[in-house]
Amino acid sequence: MGSQKRKFHIKSGDTVYVNAGRERGKTGKVIKMLPEKEKAVIEGLGIVKRHTRPSQRDPRGGIIEKEAGIHISNLMLYCKRCSSPTRVGRRRVEDGGYVRYCKKCGEEIRG
């Protein structure tokens, strides 16, 4: 990757639509971003099973289900106003920063 920091069209807290892979067609909320792997962890999606040994932290061990990351290229932002998955654009605002917006309806996406 290099020392360059990538900008993503998705942030933590966004509602996203999965457009490819095992979870295709489902929507969920982004819990956590993993920028170094270019993945996002989505609530209730991408569930994997981990076999764990008993430890002090988890005395019982066993099979634990948890959310794994889904690659960002397989995600689209879900616009609440359009109620559909949409592409994201960036628009410059008065204070010199940028704001994301829905390419279908033009609604600004804050957050």
C-alpha cells in the first residue's frame, strides 16, 4: 500500500448494501473500518466461526461466531432517502471541506 492514506466512500456508522459475495443483497450497519485491509465489519453479516481453546479470558473455549470483514469494493452506501444502494460523490462546502452525497437524489450524507 505504501505510506499513502486511502480515502473510502464508507465510514463507521453508515448503512451499506452488500453487492457481491456470500451476503449479496443484504444491508447492515458498519461497526468498524479496517483501512489497512480495505475491509469493513458489518453488524450481523460476514459471520465466521472461530474454534478457540479455553483461556483465562474465555474459560470454556469452543466455537465462537463473530463478524469478519467484507471488502470495501463489495459494498455500496445505502441512501435512506432513495431507500436504495447508491454511488457516492464528494462536494466541496463553504468551510473548505468535503461532504459526501448520494449520486441518485443529491441528498448530503453527513457523519
